[in-house]
Amino acid sequence: MLRQLERTKAQWSGYDEVIDYWLELRRQLLVEYYNVAGVAAKKKQTLPTKAELDRFCDYLVDYISTGHFKIYNMVMERWQSTGFSATKETDNLYFRIVDTTDPLLDYNDKFSAVDLDDDDYDATDFDQDMSAIGEWLEQRFELEDTLIRVIADSLAHPPGA
């Protein structure tokens, strides 16, 4: 996911401040994901601390809510100012991104309630949960990258230009 982020940044960084902001939030989330998942430096053999898990969940919720309540609104304002209006493609992408929200927030809820010291929750369960989160994030990021491309293309060629 970090390699894909780097490719996306290489293609779109500096193109638009909204996109730059969005990609920086994604980078921060991925750093926390890899820290908690134990992939950053070397594979952890133990569960993360509650503080590490809480920090990851905070970044996850911030990323999702910022996308829904700030980024998408900023994009729509930008589009409207250039005469652009949403298309079936952008609506479809948006709704597919939204479809990834509930599963990710469900993990946030699960981790908020889990006791990492409980013998019933072990590293295998955690690894499976983190793997599933990684798959949801990867799907979301692919959809967002497509949306970024559509946004950038539309801003480069506003209606009436």
C-alpha cells in the first residue's frame, strides 16, 4: 500500500492542495497501520499496546471522517466553482468508497472494546483482523486513487473551457 501511495503521490502531488492533503492523511494512517500490524521494521511477536491500537483507531476514524466530511465537500466546492457537476462515474466511485466505511468502523468498534490482555484474544485473531483491515484499506485506496484521477482530469478541463 505504501508503494501505491508513493506512485499516487508521484503522479498527483503538487497538482492540487486538496489531493496533497488527502494523500498526507493516507500516509499517516498507513504509518500507524504498519506500526500496529508489526510490518514497519520487523514482525512483532506480541500484540500492540492499547495506546498503539487506540492511536491507529484514531487515525482510521480521522481519515474516514475527513474524507466524508471535509475532502469530498472541498472537492464538490471546487467542482462547482469551475462549473463541474458530479457524473455517474464519480457518484459510483463515491458510493463504492462509502461501502468500505462500515467494515472499517466495525473494526474500530471491535478494537475499542477488546481487552488485549484477555486470553481469548490472541495474536492470531489480531493478525487476521489486521489483514482484513489491510484488504479494506487497499480497496478503499484504489477507489480513491481512481476518484483522484477523475477529479484531477475534470479540474484540468472545466466545463466550457
